[in-house]
Amino acid sequence: MTQTKKKILCIEDDRETAALIAEELTERGFEVALAYDGGEGFAAIFKTMPDLVLCDINMRVMSGFEVLEHLTRIGPRFNNMPFVFLTALTDRKSELKGRQLGADDYVTKPIDFDVLAAIVTARLAHIARTDVWARDVQLNDREVETLTWVARGKTSAEIAQILGLTKRTVDFHVDNARIKLGVATRTQAAIKAVTGRLIEP
């Protein structure tokens, strides 16, 4: 059985760079779609539903930051889509902003294609692993609710107040979630549930 090629959407306003990226990734077995500005790229995400997005930051119409911000606002169905920034901006402030917006990785120009391919492969493999274990974990509504508040930094007493439960009941649900997720602490449970897209922090 032939494996379906993973779809990569590359949003890059420099056509020469975009063509090089497409050529390199196609040779490595990926299916590549191109968009040449942020607006076109944003629309292409809906049209092609790629497995991963590579996106330049400084572009016409919408910057890469804006594309990611809009996607995040739209919601959960795009949360599993790895988003990697391509940029000539090597300053820490830009990288930090990208990561705060939820970017999965950062590739600086000039692009080292071996590094790019390694990042793309690793990000897609991580999603595949996460999907497998996430399907096996069944959290009930209360477990999802209490763990979401744990991920937001609330104590059991605060969660009890928010949800109108007793602290003991909150601890019970958080503990059940922790056991199902196979981790030792509630913090680890929250992190694992966020990573697996079982909860939205």
C-alpha cells in the first residue's frame, strides 16, 4: 500500500526562495503547495488543509505573525497543524514572538535544506505520535474541565470555586485524568493533555 504524501504549504513572497523550497521538499517525497503573500496563504490553508505550514514572516497583505494569529483565533481544527516560520529575522525578539503565538519551529534564511527537512519530518512525526496516544485516552467532561483550569495555573481550591464543586471532587477528577494520562503529577498531566490537544488551555 502506498503511503499518502504529506502536504506542505509554503507561504513565501520571494518566488525564487519558494521555488527552491518546493523543489527540495518535493525531491524528499513531500507534496508542496505555494502561496506568495499572507492573504493568499491564509486562504490556501483552508483550500488545501496541509499537514504542515512553512511561513515567511515579512510579507505583503498579512505578515506571518498575522496568519498564525488568525488561525489560532479560528480555533481547534487547526491546532494540530504544525506551523514553522521561515525568516531572515535572527533577533531573539522576533523568535520569541513567534513562539508565543504558538509557532512550532523557526528556520532562518539562508535556508539549510537538510535542517529544514529534519524539522519538517520531526514535526510531522510528533503529530503522528500524539494522534496515536491521544485517541487511546478518554477523558470525561469533568476531567477535561478541571485539567483545563490546572493548565491555566489554578489551584484545586480556585477550580472548586469556579466550577461550584468541592476541592475534594476537583482533586478526584484531576487525579483520574493524571492516571489515565500515565504521569506522576497534575502539572505533567496538564502539559501532556495540552500537547495531545485533549484540552485547550
